Amino acid sequence: MPDTTQHAIKQELVDAIRMLERAEYIDHNGHCSARRDASSFYINSGASVRGTLTVEDIVAVDLDGRPVDGSNVKPPLEFPIHAEVYRARPKVNAVFHTHPQWSTYLTMTGVQQKVVYAQAEIDQLAAYIASLGAGPNIPTEAQYGPEGADIAKGGELFRTNCAQCHNFTGKGGALTHGKFAPTLEDVDPKHIYEAMQTGPQNMPSFPDTTLSEQNKKDIIAYLDAVNGDDTESPGGLELGGLGPVSEGLFAWVFGLGALIAVAVWVAARTAKAKKS
Ligand code: HEC
């Protein structure tokens, strides 16, 4: 590259940094770079003052941070952020690391920020994990859909394999050591299938050799039948769907309560009858 072009690139970089500084997009520690060739780039030196930057503050370094134009000006400490992007992405011609003040403010709120991934990134992560080794594929609708499922069989399988942790109709429950099995209400059929295949955290996994594809389909259909939007409670009152504990408590309090009340009433009337 002839010198004039090099100077022009440096000048453009200076202009860009100063404009960003004016607009408060970059703070006094931010750094921006422009590619010089396949193995070197221009970057503002670590000591430069962003607001009064000139081309003299721009240093050309190779991908290991060594000056390539004979100067001994140092790149900023964070030059590897730029170098690795240039190394990995030959098409990238500029990298801006601006230290935007908003992200600094957000880190000062003490509020845990939620990590947000775009669907494309989730797909890329999934593809990457899948490339690491053999594992079950993401189930298809034919596997978890309701067609051909036997709800009664699913209920039986659920009570044998899952109810000890998730409760009789999947309302969830406490486990040892403060762990708990979550409710399965409103969980996506695909997600239920994947949970059985992979066994998250304390949950055992149920590969096809333990619960066949058909078994899994049946369980999912059962959960939909007992927890779906239009599920009715045959007894009228659902009692939390927590099984014998809440139902037993209900029977004790109301059933036995009524019997005791009747006994007291009868005894009171008998005593009265004797007196007269
Ligand atoms: C030994 C106890 C145990 C058994 C048995 C068990 N699970 Fe779980 N299950 C758990 C725990 C604990 C979690 C929560 C894991 C986590 O937090 O990552 C869980 C999570 C799940 C989830 C994910 C829920 C969500 O909202 O993300 C589904 C779905 C599930 N289980 C379905 C089942 C099915 C279906 C069965 C039977 C085939 C079953 N589980 C058997 C303990 C169990």
C-alpha cells in the first residue's frame, strides 16, 4: 500500500474515533482499529487522548501486537480483541471496541442482566454442540405429536416412571437436598420429549431402550390430557392435583369433621332427652 493511502486510512480512523468521542459513544479508554493488510492493523495507541487524537497517535501493529512501522508506540492492552477478530475473519476491515457508557451504567445497577440470544445464535450453538459428539436429535412432531398415542398407557407409564418426583398429574414436588421437580403444566411437548431423552439435573434420562418412542408419546399425551387447557376435574374440585396428601387432608377435615359434628349433635340431644 502506498504511503498516501496509509495516511488516508489513519486519518479516517482518527476522524471516526473523534466523532464517536464527541457523540459520547466511546469513552476515554475505547479503541478502534482498521485493517492494514492480512497480518497487521492500525489502532489508536494506549496512551492517546481520544478527544485530541491525531494520526501521530495511530500505531500499526501485527496480530501479536508488535509495531510494524518501526515506531515504539504501544497499542492498547486490549489489542488482542482486535487481532483475534482480524485473524478469524479475513473479511473484517475494522473493529470498534467503544466501552459505551450505557453498558458501564448497567453494570453499576447491580441488577443481573438477562443474556439474550437471537434464534440464529441458538441454532448455531445447537449445531456446535451437536458437532462435539453423538447425541439424540431434536425430536420431530411425529415423535411427540398426539397421533397414535395411548393416554391410559401414558398415565400408567407416568405413575411408574415420573410420578415419584413430578407428582401424579405432573404438578411437581420437593426432592431431597432442597432440590425440586418442577411442574410439567404448560411445558411444550417437544421440551418434555427432550427432558426424557437427556435427563436434566437430578432427573434420570430415559433413552429409547428404557422408554420407547411410543412410550414417550403416550406420556406426553397423558400430560396433555391431565393438564391441558380444557381438562376438567371429574370430582369437581381439583384440590391442587397433588394426589393423596391434599385429597386425604380434604377427606379428614371435611369428611371426618362432618361426622364429628353429627356425633356431637347427637350426644347433645341425647343428654337433653335424659334430663327431661
Ligand atoms: C428422580 C426424580 C425425577 C424423575 C423420576 C423424573 N424427573 Fe423430570 N425432572 C426432575 C428434576 C429435578 C427436574 C428439573 C431439572 C432442572 O431444573 O434442570 C426435572 C425436569 C423435567 C422436565 C423439564 C421441565 C421444565 O419446565 O423445564 C420435564 C419435561 C420432565 N422433568 C419430565 C419428566 C418425565 C416425563 C419423567 C418420567 C418419564 C420424569 N420427568 C421423571 C426430576 C425427575
